[in-house]
Amino acid sequence: MFSKKEEKRFEEKLVQNSQQGLIYTWVDRQTGVHYLYTWTAQGCALTPLLDENGEVVVGELEVN
């Protein structure tokens, strides 16, 4: 039942340290959608990454 190794769905593309916490860019390997994730001591937030036109950033899909 669990013999097949499960691949990670999200790939971490970029991590930046800020004075307040951490900023990550993640890519969903199944849909290609890029996400912006921030973490601070007060909490965290996750949102789709938008381009200059307000459209969701979608990269190339990984072929399995």
C-alpha cells in the first residue's frame, strides 16, 4: 500500500531572511502555481504569487 515513494508536491524556490522573519517562494509541482509564504513570530501567511498584471504566476508543470 505504501511501497511507492511519494514525491514532494511543493518545491522551495527561494528563501529570504528579513528583519521580521522568513519569506519563501514555493511552486506546486502538480499545477505549476507559485506561492508566496511568509513567517514571523506573530504568525504566517500564504498567497498565490501575482505578476505585474495581477495574474497568478504559473510555471511549467513537472512531467511525472
